[in-house]
Amino acid sequence: MIPSKFIGILSLLIILTVSYGCTNNPPGSGGGGGEFSYDHQQNPGLSANDLLSDESFSELIVEIDYMPGYAPNTRALDSLRAFLEQRLNKTSVTILAPTQIPSGDQNSYSANDVREIESQRRNNFSEEGILATYLLITDGYYTQQNVLGIAYYNTSNAFFGPAYDDASTGFGSLTRYQVEAISFRHEFGHLLGLVNVPGSGTDMQTDHQDEQNGSHCDNESCLMYYAMQRSDLIEQLFNDETIPVLDANCIADIQANGGK
Ligand SMILES: [Zn+2]
Ligand SMILES: [Zn+2]
């Protein structure tokens, strides 16, 4: 989950977290006789090893559906692909051309709303050797208005367009590219099992979980920190559009679970 919150005019706080769904999917559902079957409705983090290592899947695809007005930022998608290529042991990472889907005509979308939309709109599922992931961008807020994104299944993230608008509007705010790139990368970080996500296999090599803030890193300059605060006017005026990277502790965790 990624909440974002303005504090005064000059500082922006983005809080980033993961959302565990109540998923109760019968094993093997959706698989036809003899066909390859993969459960895409598990909790976030449970496909961490499949994402990180090349043992079961050597290729990765990312499907993106967006509601009107919220096509993803192209540079942010390039940034996401670069991140995935850098950290996952895959021979190829393919981000499919984003597809516009109809508005859900809601001011806000709950995690269950998002799951329902996925069940109607998702077209790409994992096949032999190819792991499929799904990214949905809605035209309404999350039930908490300051949330930018949530990881809601083991291969699925949702992002909330109006929260992007809020986070990238106003003097001293992050750029649209930064807001989207940070949130895309951060939510994928949760799918990789960061930080210390139960059952993910991405175990902490060194204790660095910010337990007060859930599955997050205690290093405030790490991509997996729960919040980003930009309150320094000088820093903002000379903003070079950098985005945070994974720190050494997070990298060690994913490397120990098949990543790089
Ligand atoms: Zn987070
Ligand atoms: Zn970290």
C-alpha cells in the first residue's frame, strides 16, 4: 500500500505499505485438464521466488490496464523495467502495451473492488517458463485517499490515479515520473517479499524491518522505507528526479531468495 500525504506546502510524505488480502482460492482452480496452472490469487509475496529466480520461470511479462485519464508515465515504465531487469534472474522482462479499460465509475475502490476488476479484465496468466504479472491503474482513490498503490495478490499491484495527481501537484512536489516510478518499484518490492513478508522465502539476512510500519525497511533512504519526505526547499529546487534504490539489506534479502 502506498499512502501519500501533504504536510504543509513544502514537504510531501509518501507512506508505502503492502496490503494482505483475504484470499481463499481452492488449489488448482482455473486449470484445465493437463494445462499449465498457476494460482494468481495468493497473498503478496508468495511468488517472490518465482519472480526472483529462474528456476521455474525464465521470462517475465507485465500486463497493464488503466482507466481513462490515467495512462502510465512512459519513463516510469522504463524505470520499472530497468529495476526488474536489474534484480530478477530473467532472460527477458516485457512490459506489454498498456490497455485502456472502462471507468469503474467509482470515487474510490477497495481492495476487493480491485480484485473484482482484475477478474474481469486481466488477460495474461503464467505459462510454462513465463511468469505473468498484472498492474491496474484506477480513476478513483483507494478507500484511504492518501494511498498511491497496493500489492493485493501475489502477482498483482493496483495504483490510484487521483492520488498520483495529488502527490505530483503543487510547488515542491515530486514529479509525475517520480511518483509513478517510485510506487511501481516499491509495490513490486513487496511482491518480491520485502521486507520480511511472511511465507515469501525472502528472509532477512540482517534485521532491518521497520516493524512499526509493517513490511518495510528501517533505512529512510531505501526504496522500501514506508515513507518519503521531501521537506528541504533547496533539495526541491535542485530536484534531479532521482528515485530511491534498494539498500544493501534489501538487496541481500532478495539475493538470498534467488534474485540478483
Ligand atoms: Zn509498502
Ligand atoms: Zn531496504
